Amino acid sequence: DRSAATNTGDWSAATNTGDQSAATNTVYRSAAEVSGKQSIAVALGWQAKAKASIDGAIVCVYRNDHGELIHIKASKVGENNIKADTWYTLDEFGEFVEVKDD
């Protein structure tokens, strides 16, 4: 509970299962996932994705091909059409899009 998982490597994952916790990633095609109550998954890298369980939240960014930050958006699960246990990223318009598992 109340812990943090962070990664900075390409194609890596930060996962946290405790309540009121955070998972953060910052690099190319990484993933942040949380499953505890009141937890936040933060995806800050290029083509990164985030997923949270019920009572959680996600933060995603969209970066252009040069890595420049274009959009950032946050939402609680259950708001803005964000579903629990579903991967999301932002598109070039700054809108959440569901990401299918690779």
C-alpha cells in the first residue's frame, strides 16, 4: 500500500498492486499498470500505455515523432469512458484510445 513502481527502460513495465499506489513509466513504448484501490497509472513515454482497476486513475501523454510533449490527459476509471483493467494511450488529438494487447 502507498508504494510506487517506476521504470525508465524502453518496452518496460511498471506494475503496482497496493492501494493508493502509483506506477510510472517514462520511455518508449512502456506500460504502467495499477490494480489497487485509489491508485494511479502514469504513462509519460512515446507510445506508452496505462491501465488501472476500479477506483483508480490513469494519466497519458501524446508525443510527436521527435518526442516533444503535445498532449497530456488524466481520468478516473469510470469517467470519460475509461474502463477498468483496459489499456489506454492518447492519440494525436489528445483523446484517450483503447490499446489492444500485443
